[in-house]
Amino acid sequence: MAEVKLGSGEGFESLLRRFNRQVQQGRILAEVRRRKFFEKPSEARKRKDAAKRRKSVRGMR
């Protein structure tokens, strides 16, 4: 969960910018998009296997 605290003399724009940066670094939006629709277990397995293959190819380079 992303949480930011307002600093003294800090404007709303900079606070919002820091919050957006934390959300992007925490991959929160990507997780929300992934969970938007139900994913069958077989599809999840295929996605994970593809990610493993991509990671192993990247490691061999």
C-alpha cells in the first residue's frame, strides 16, 4: 500500500507526484490490471512459465 505524508510547506502537486511515483514503483496499478478479470489456473500457469522462459533467456545473454 502506498502512503505519503504531507511535509511542512509542501504543496498538493508535489505530494500527488510523490504518491504517483510510489504507486508506479510498487507496481500497484499493474497488479490491479492483472486482477481486474478472473484468470483461470491454466492461464496463470502459462503466464508464469512464459515469464520463467523470458527470465532464463535474459540470464543467458
